[in-house]
Amino acid sequence: MTSAAREGEQVTIMLPRINIMGALGVAVVGLIVLAAVLAPALAPYAPAKIVGTPFEAPGRFLLGTDVVGRDLLSRLLYGAQFTLLVTFAATTIGFVLGTAWGFAAAELGGILDDITDFTVNILLSFPPLMLGLLIVAALSSSLTVLIAIIAFIQLPRVVRVARSIAQTITALQFVEAARARGHGLVAILVAEILPNSWRALGVEYGLRLTYSTLFISALSFLGLGIQPPDADWGLLVRENLASLQEDVYLPALLPAVAIGIFGIALNLIVDWLSDEESLAIPEDLR
Amino acid sequence: MSNLSHVVLRRAFFGVLTLFATSLLVFAATEILPGDVATAILGQTATPEMIAAIRERLGLELPLAQRYIQWLGGFVTGHMGNSLATGADVATVIAPRLWNTLGLAVYAAVVAIPLSVCLGVLCAAWHRSAFDRMLSSVSVFLVSVPEFVIAVILVVILAVELKLFPSVVVRPNWQNPLSFMWQLFLPMMTIVFTMLAHLIRMTRATLLEVLASPYAEMALLKGASKWRILFRHALPNAVGPVLSVIALNIGYLISGVAVIEVVFSYPGLGKLMVDSIFYRDLPLIQATAMIFCAAYVLCNTLADVSAVVLNPRIGRAA
């Protein structure tokens, strides 16, 4: 058996055959990312500018106005920036740290592995939203703190998965061979384990993205996430919740639906990526 | 000691350890809350002498470890201090809120559990049918959408458009069960939808696993009907895993219930915690956070223990 990814060798990344739902997921996530990036060009008004009367029906403004008369479309577009920024930044940070930790624990074993197992189990025993609320209460709701909190909450979940993925690989012969060749920890993790686990990790990354979106939306919805006058989609739902009492529902419904569509699209991509069995080990090594 | 009780004891010990860690975390988080507790009580206009006096009275001059032990001791014996905002005894503030949350949770569980087990049985019986496929795609949608989004959609359809149910529940009517159920219909449905997907999926998977086993095949060869095998053989074997998922879901629900209570302005424990964070009402934050974390730990422990105890294979091996 040869190393699937010897140093210098090109790693070919094979995706499962694309299906309709997967393509739909990719397209929707792509469009939302595009809308967020192009928000300054697309938005007709500044997001914090009051341009009309509260809860105007669509007409003069494409989607109507929000609770104080700001353009809803502009707020939604800029809201996407915050939701996406926190989602991607927090997930990526938590994911990179968690993967490194989980891989190292699996490769080194021994006391580090035991400590990892114990720490992860303790961290996973806190109800995540309550943990988030407590930390926000203690530290404030700045953008940096929010990203750090969500990354921290993702950490033990990623460590657990990365560790179990790596455990199936560290026992394989090519890793043994690399150890015998005298390669250091970092070289083994990066050159042997990482190339052989990217797909399982990709699936996990997708799941974590969904989770981060739900999390920041919930925090903001509770008023403890992104702070006004900025707003992500979760805060937009909160701000406009009063519209439901006045029988106008677009201002509260649209950001809620946006969160839902983004979450579903991410999950469609995850389903597509995890379409085949035995993710940890590539075909030729089974 | 038998294998089984060893596993259960180990899990219970870990649960207690986690509770201890929780109390440390809650205490630490509230200790570093921005702004001094004394200033929080007296407001910005307080003179240094007043602050010194109240710090003395609250015991804030004592060493950290001693305060932690006093706080934990008070918590365990039900003396959780007084609310900073109203001065009311924390236990008295919390009790009615706790009942409201429990009432909602029980209402949701009573609807969600039988419903999802029935749907799971149907999915397993009509495996790969259009019904099965439709339910599993609905499940994908439900698990990727946050609770408050489901709540808003339900409110728009059933409260704003059809005007069937109220969209806020400020004062639950405990006197009249029917009116209580009507008031809480939308929050209950929100919880049911968030739990349904996991419960159906688990019931279905467990039943299918049993149906694929040799003894189920044997029963089929003997001429037993599919339904008889499902109810006589498969369902009793599925109780353990399904109970364990139910416990996990209740744990998850505990975390999400704050959001649902805020959507419907429902005076439950979750809304109390969120409000207390806004008002920086430390004793209330500490008490509500401890209750939520303890309940979560308890549910997770029960989930693990029930999975072990009710699994016939592990039980027999012990």
C-alpha cells in the first residue's frame, strides 16, 4: 500500500457526483454570499437611514420598510454580511483549532488523548445557548467576542469528530511508515492524516456552518448578539417582531425565511458531500 | 460489582463532576460581569461610602473561594439571594416561572412523543415509500431551521392570517386546562416541530435495524405479519434508543426554550434568564443558569443511562 499523499504529490480531491439538491444548495449559498459581498452596490439605501414611515407595505420600497421606517431590502442585504461574517469566521477558527487538537490527540495518544477526551466531555455537557448567553453577559456583545464565543462552542464538537476521523487513519500502514521515516508530528498531521480526511472534515465543516448560523441568529434574536444600529438577520427578526401584532408580517418573516433558506441550503450541500459511505478512508485504501 | 451498575455509577459520577464544573463556570462568569455588583445595585450616583457599605453587607470583601462556597451552599439549601432589581427572594421569583416552563415542556412532550413514534413506525413499515421519503425530506428542512424561524412562520400562518391562536402568551391561564392548551398551542407546536425530526429519524432507524435482524426474518418466515413483528418484536427493542433520544431532545429543548419563550413573551424560566442578563440581575442569572445547566446535565446522564440499561444485549452481558 502506498501513501495516498506522499510529500510533493498532487492530492486530487474527488467530489461525489453532483445531484440536483446539492447543486441547488451550492447555488443558493453562492447567491447569498454574492448578495452579502455586493450589498453596498445592491442596497438602494444606507441600512441605518430612515427613509419612510414604519411598516410600509411594498410599493415605494421594494420590500417595504421596517419598524422605524428603514428600507427593509437594504437592511436584509447588509444583515447578510453580519450573519455570514460571524458564521464563516467563527466556524473556520473553531474548525482549524479543533482539527489540529483532535488530530494531535489521536496521533500522540497517551495522556494528551485522555485529557482531550475528558475536556471535550465536560465542555459538551453545557447547554450551548446558555453557555453562550453567560459568556456574552460576562464579556459584552462585540463582534470579536461573538466570533470567539461561537468558535469556542464549536471547538469540542470539532475536536471529537476530528479525533475519531484521525484514529481510523493513524493505525494505517502509510502513517506507520512515515513515523518510521522519522517524520515529525506536524509533518504527519499535514502530509498523511489531513489529505486522507478532507472529505469527512468537509462534511463536518458544513454541519458546523449550519450550527453557527443558527447560533448567531438565536443570540441576536435574543438581543445579545449583533447590536443596533447594525443588524444581522436574527436581530432583524427581533426588531420587527412587533409587526406581527399589527398584521403586517413581511418585516419579521423575510429575515426569518432568509435564515431558514441559508440553513437548508448548507444542509443540502452537507447531504451531497456525505452521499457515500466510509468517508474517512479514500477508495483505494479500503 | 456488575458491569451494568459500574457503567451507571461511572456516568452518575461524571454527571456530578459536570455539575460542579457548571457551578464554577456560572460563578466565574457572573464574577467578571462588567461593572461592580455594588454599583449595579446603587446606580452610577452612589457615593464611595455607600458602595463600601453595600460591598460589606453583600460580603464582597471576602476572598473569592469563600464567596463561592457560601454561594454554592446557599444555592443547594434554597437560599439563592434576592433579586437586585426588585429585592424579591430569588426562589419565590423563580418558582412560578419554572412551573410555566415545565407546563409548556410537558404539553409539548405529550404531543411530540406519541406523534413521532407513530410516524417513525409508519416510516419503518412503509420503508422507501413516498411517505417515508417525504417525511425524511421534511426532517432535513426542520433540523436546519432555528426555533424562532419556525415560530415566526407558525405565527404568520395560524395567528396573523387565520387568527386561530394567540401570538403572545403573557399570562398563562392555569385555571382552565382547555384555555391553557389553546393559549400555548403555537409555542407547543414550535417545540414539537423542532423535536419531531430527530425522534422520527431515530425511531425509524432503530426499527429498521431490528427488522433486518435474523429473528425478525425468522418471525416473517413463520408467517407473522409485518405489523405483528413491528409491534411485538421491533418496538420493545426500540424503547431504549428512543428514550435516550427523547432525553437528549429534552436537553436540547432546555437550551432552545429561552428563544421560544421570548418569541411568545411567555413568562417562563428562559425568558427570565434573558431578561436578567439585560438588567444585570446577578442572583437571578446565577440561579436560572444553574437550573438550566443542571437540567441539561441530568437529561444527558439519563439519556446515557437509559441507553445502557434498556439495551437488552448490554443488560444480559452484565
